Amino acid sequence: MLAILIVTVMPVKGLQIFWYLNNMSLGLGNKKSLTLKKKNMPPLVSVIVPVYKVEDVLPRCLDSLCRQSLYNIEILLIDDASPDQCGAICDAYEEKDSRFRVVRHLQNRGLSAARNIGIRLAKAEYIMFVDSDDWVHEDFCRLPYEYAVRYQVDLVLFHYQRIYKNGSFKFAQEKEISKTGIKTQIEALDLLFAAVGCAAWNKLYKKTLFDTVSYPEGYLYEDIGTTYRTVLLADSIYYLNETLYFKCYHDGSITTLKTRKALQDWTTMAMRRYRDLAAWGYPEEKLAFLKKNYALSYCIRAKREKEDTNYILCLEELQSVKRIPSEFTWKRKVLFLLLKYCPPVFDLVCNLWGKRWNVVK
């Protein structure tokens, strides 16, 4: 097995290390291919981990990063003024492993601000994100990085697994909907909306994608208004049909919030996305389905209130649909029919299902 190491010296960035992976001599399936252990070597990937009020599960997350098969990474722990013992835990990992760097906010600024500061401080050419209450596969960094280098792509997409508080789990995508390989921007967008999802954490990005993109501060569901923009900016994209991230759903996590602000922020980010996709030229029929899917999701999550103009608009959008969208799952088809022909039963089902978001003010 042979890898050719090319070393070039650049006046600004100093020593730059580039790996050329010979197609005939180095297989990407070999775990030892890039498990480098040279402490003086610049990081190949910067992993950004915002940290806030997760002291019980933070070690699990950081341990999974310690075990990465790609050794030469840096792990930026952004302590967002966490009031518990997260700061001490971060310091302990920084002390025992030189790949960890702790950055502290004097006051809590939120997930977007933490990610944005991590992007600015990242030293590697590629960046990844991890939420501090989740954990990752040992090849989380290695596999996407190897494919990014081999195919010279700006963005790598891969899958994740949902882990619920009762210990059950579910794969986000249980059947293959696309072959591993290079994807066009439209194909990559289709994958975001159908399988991979818009979250920041199951992707590897070339850092330059964030030269003109940042996470909107002060909003929840910031990924919805950001990830698609990196796809639109990427010159080349690779889809990797592997599950490398484990997303935990528990009380208190952003993904389980059911506040009015969560509903409003989710709507704001979704509308921003649809506006930008239309301006970019995303196919009209695909965009129309996304809007119908959003409208149904909003009606599922929001209470029927006369003063909620967005609910009324979504309801009118769905009432005008003559045929059930074939892309809907069978559950969504049933809910669509109930909303269209028997709204009181629809409301009852949504309340019993526990999907209403604005229960908490």
C-alpha cells in the first residue's frame, strides 16, 4: 500500500501537507490509511463542538472524538458560558489531549455564535460540527476526509442515526435512495430534503464555503437557513452512504423544544430557504412540493388560531391541492386527508400525537 506525500511551502500559511491517494494503491476502506500520529503536523480537520449545559453526557461525546481513526484533527470546544461543570470537563480533556482547544464565551450567546467563532478559529482546510449531547463513529472524520481529498470536493454528505431517551433508535434513512458518489447541486439538495437532512453535523465542509456564510445568531433551527447555502456555493459534492453520527433526542434539546419561538424561528428559516432556492433556480415542481410539505408540517405543529395568519395561509395552500402529493409518506397522506376533509379529527390526532409546538409560551 502506497501513498505519495507531497510537501509544498507557502509563504503565508507555512508548511502545507497534501495527500495524493493513488487509486490503484490506496483503498479508502483501509482504516490505517490516514491514522497519522505526528503531533507537529497541521490538523487535517477542525471539529467544532459548542458546549452548554450538558455535563452528564459531555464525556461520552468527547470520548468518541478522542477515538477518531484520523488522528491529526483539532477539536474546538466552544464553552458558551455553561453554568454547570462543562467548563471543568473541557479543561480536563484539553489537558490530557493536545488536539483539544477550549474557547470561552463570557456570556451565553447561543449555538450559532458558538459555531461562527469556531469557524473563524479553525486551522484546518476542512471543518465538521458535533453537538455536545451527541456522539460520533470512530470514522466520523476519516471517511469523509478521505473522499473529499480523493475526489477534490468541497462538501461531503453522510447519514446519521436517531437515538431516543428510552434507548430506542432509528436510522434517519433506512433504505438507499441514492448511490454513493459525486452529486450535482440539485441532487445534493434533494438528498438534504429527503434523507440526509439540513443539520450541520452530518457533513464535512471545505472551510472556504463559510467565507460568505455564517449561522444566523438569535435563532433556533439555524441549520435550516444555512446548510442549503453551502450546497449552492460548493463546486463539487460527494454523497457517502454511511452512518457516522448519532443524534440524541431528549427533553431540553433544541430538537424537542415546543415553544412559540421555536415555531416562529423554524418558519423564518424555512421561508428564507424557499426564497433563496427560487432565486437560485431550484426546479419549480420540487420547490412546490417542499412548500406543501412545510404547510402540512406547520398545521401539524401549530394550534388552529384565527390570529395566526401563517396557519391560515398554510391551510389555504393545502385546501387548494387536488391530489395528494405522491412524495408524502403514508402517515402524512392520512393527515393531509384529515386536515382537508375532517379538521376536528386532524386536530385531535395531532394533540394526542404530541406534535403541537406552541403549547408552551
